[in-house]
Amino acid sequence: MKPEAVLGEVAEQTAACTRCKLHFSRKKAVPGSGNPHSEILFIGEGPGFHENQQGLPFVGQAGKFLDELLASINFTREDVFITNVVKCRPPSNRDPEPEELEACRPYLERQIAAINPAVIVTLGRFSMGYFISNGKISSIHGRSYQSNGRMVIPMYHPAAALHQPSLRSVVQADFLKIPELIEKSKENRHEPRVVDEIEEVVAEEAPIDDKGAEQLSLF
Ligand code: URA
């Protein structure tokens, strides 16, 4: 099946999904959008108010900042694919619950398999946790990891930088590393492995002391 077809199916399935309680308050599911053949996949947390209204990811304030970040590396939304770990809005923008993350996991797995990106950028701690257990975002943001044959780069959620201005330049600097890491990922790329082991491939600067940043509400 072509990536477009799989992504279309996921969009239909999420629109009708009743696998978790988020469907009760859903206006529109937000399966994700962008280029089905992108070499880079961005994974956020979950839809907020505006995303739930429009059915599109990152259309609020955090999305505006994400557009700026993409522009800083000469990408537009049409070049990349953007999705979330949960496709329906958690009420009042609360954190997604473990059962909700688990219920939505098959959709994300199908999207990753269909797009087959060389690089996955996780935005915030929930999508980071999907690939890297026990990772601390303040220590590992902007570094690259290998997960199941793919490069994964954990980054702060753009909304975290809106809440905490000192993180803005951190996120901007992390984004500037993306083009080089995409190139590097192509050199090291191999077929996905069955074992989902995580190994660090690049260690860069020392962790920045931004204690408490990950406790921020990400919206
Ligand atoms: N925050 C997210 O994590 N995802 C969105 O789609 C919007 C805001």
C-alpha cells in the first residue's frame, strides 16, 4: 500500500475511533498532515483547542513557532510530516493518560511505517517517551539516538519555549542541527531492526541547567 493510502486510512480510522475516552469530547480527530514521503517526521503531544476545531496539527501559537523553526532550516509544512502521539484533544489540554497513549499507539505505528522517515523529531516529553524510556528532556534534547533503524532527536515542545522564554534559543539551536543530522542519518541508515534498542550515536554539549522546565504545561 502506498504511504498516501495508509495515511488516508489512518485519518478515516481516527475520525471514527472509539478506542479511548478522548473520543467523547472530540470535535475533529487530528491524524497529522504533510508530505507522506518526508524524510523527517515531527511528533508532538496531542491536539489543543484550535487543532480540535480544525482537524490539523499545530495551528495555534505553538504551531506558529514551529513554522518559524521550520523556516529557519528552509523547510515548510509541505516538506515534512507532523503528527501527535494522541490524535484527539485531551480535555482542557491535560496530559494524555497512559491508556490513551496506548490506545492511539497503533495509529502512530502505522504512520511511521508508511512514511518510513530517516529522522523522527519528538516534540516534548510524551513523544520522547515513546522512543526513549527514562530520558530526561533537559539532558538529552538535541542529541540523536538510534531507535529501530531510525534516528530519533528529542526536542523541547515549542509550547515550552512560549511558556519559558529562556528555552526559545535552546529550541532554535536544536533545530539548526536538523539538516546535518538528516545527512548523517542517511549515511548510517539500515533496515529497521526487530529489537527496539536505543543507543546514543552523537553526544554533544553539556546539559543546560533548566530544572523544572519539563514540568511546564506544554500548551
Ligand atoms: N501541541 C501539540 O503537541 N500538538 C498539536 O497539534 C498542537 C499543540
